[in-house]
Amino acid sequence: MLAPTPYFSDRGCHVRIYEEARALKKLGHEVCIVTYHLGRDMPDIPVFRIPPVPWYKKLEAGPSWHKPYLDLLLLQKARSVARSFRPDLIHAHLHEGAFVGSILKRMLRIPLLFDYQGSLTGEVLNHAFFRQGSKRHRLFTFLEGAINRSADAIITSSGEGTNELVSGWGMASGSVDTLMDGVDTEEFRPYPRAEARRYLGIPDGVPLVVYLGLFNRYQGVDLLLEAIPLVRAGMADARFLLMGFPDEEYRRKAARMGIDDCIIFTGRVPYDRAPLMLSAGDLAVSPKLARTEANGKLFNYMACGLPVVAFESEINREILGEDAVYAEYGSASALAACIVSVLKDRGLCTELGRRARERAVGTHSWDVRALQLVASYRKLLSLKA
């Protein structure tokens, strides 16, 4: 697997990489990950890293002008690893990984599967890296199309992503499969709420809304902060446990808004501590705005038996079905109203949490996803035989 990212840094893309590899290994497949110099090694899966680049320390998601030379180092490292590992195929994550993989596949003469997790151009626009319609925008659009076409097969993390590739980018429907994110339902499970709250120092009986994920505008964190005063107007004792990074800007914003007294910012949460910390909540929220990226936090919420409030979107519906409450897309006031209505209905909270857990176990486990991934591998290898 090619992972052009500071793996592992406790965020959604990295969880997908790790859990795919771990689930494949459980089925008896050999997997290794080639990645950047930053991040920490996770159990069970061998990791090979590029040489240290002391001045590059960025762990959060988003574009960087340092990426081109980091990806050249990744190509060099992957070629070196392949001499001894002798892979049957390349599984490349993200567009940079697929770009590196498109060169490597010619060197090794093996097929390339591209794990697509959202539009490259869309991500760069979301991070305000350039203006829409600019020369850079047109350049990235050209590059994205070329990278998409370089892969022998593509898997996407959502049906919306598949539709975008086929309808928007002209990819052949037979070359694109949907492989949604999943969740380890043995690790992510409901812990006793009292135990979780003791760990965090949060009193019992306080209505608690939890969020776990990256902190940026396209994840909807700005809208969540706008919703908090409205929630407090309807439920004065409600508190918010906001887990993730980078959170410095949002700590300052909450203080300026005068709502920092009801928010607990934790910073980055280690992946293995997330189930316990999520279990402290009465309700989980996902205000994500990006429409073509997956929403991996939802799987963890569900597996922990939490009722979920999310914005209305095709991706959220694909994951949650009817086992959640949906707010009008992009509306802070609608988000707040849904949060208050669910918190005030204890029976609904319990029922939604039960159904969410059942859905996670029954349809969203990584064991199920691994079988789907192996089927995609076999199809690719048979076509290239």
C-alpha cells in the first residue's frame, strides 16, 4: 500500500488505510505500507518510511507545496521495498499515491488499484489553496483527470464518489467499485457511560454532545460552533466534547463567542482511546459539508451505540440509513434544533443508539469490507492476467 501522508496520525484517512491492511492480513494476505517519515507505527502491519525530512512536520490534512519532493522520496522507497516484498499489485491511497503508483506499476509491471477518497481539486479548494477558475485550479483539474485515468481500477469510499468519477470524470463504470469505510465493532463498542465520564472528569447527568474528527471549515466545525449558543438556548446545561485537531483556532473562536465555558477541547485523540471517550456522550454530531468525501466518523459513532445528528446528504444517508436524525444541509439553526430535540427525548436517544450499533455490526464491519476488497483485487488481477 502507498500512503502519501504522515501515517498514522489518528484521522479518518489513516484509519481506512490501517483497517484495510489489518482486515486483509486477517484473511491471510501479505500487506505492507510505504509512507512518509512522520506518524507512528501501528501493530501488526509492517511500515516502511521515507528518509527523515526534519523541516516537514505537518500532521493535519490538507495540501502542501512540500508534497512533490516527499512523493518522489515515496516512489524511491516503494521501489526499494518492492524488490524484496515482490507485490502482486499496488494499492495506492489518495491522488498522490495513485500518481506515484502509476510510475511504479510500469517499473514493476503489476496492476494499480487507486483508493479514491474524494476529489483532489475539491480538497484543495476546500482548503483555500487557490481560487476557483484560476490557472492553478485548471492545472489541478487536468492532473486529477490524468491520475484517475492512470489506474487500472478504482475503489471509492462512497457511492457519491463513484457517481462523480463516472458522471463527472468520464470513468468507465466497470472500472470503479464502491468500498465504504467500516469499523472494528469489537474495539469500537459502548463503554459504561459512568466509566467514560470519570476518565474525562465530566459529571453524570450533564447532557453531552460529542464530535470526533478533524477541525476545519469543510468538516463543518464553524457551523457547529454557531449552533452551540442555539442549543444552549433550548438546553442550558448542555455541554460539548470536541475531539480532534488542529483545534487552536477553534479554541480562540469559542472564547471570542463566549461559549468556551461549555466546551471541552481534547486535542488529538489516540485511536485506541476514541471508543471510551465517545462513550461519554449522549449524542454524536457530524456537521461535515464536503459532499464527495466519505464520513468515517459516523461508523465509529454507530459502533459505540450513539444516536447521531448529521446534515442531510447522500453520503450520510448511505451510511446511516434511517437510523439517525438529519438536519437541513449547511444550517446551524437546523443542526441546533435537531440536537435539542434528540437530547430531550431519552427514548429516542436509546432507540437510535441501539439501531446504530446493530447497523454497524451487521453491515459496516471491516470483516465484510475485506471480503469486498479482495473481490476487487481478484477482478483486477483476472483482467490483467
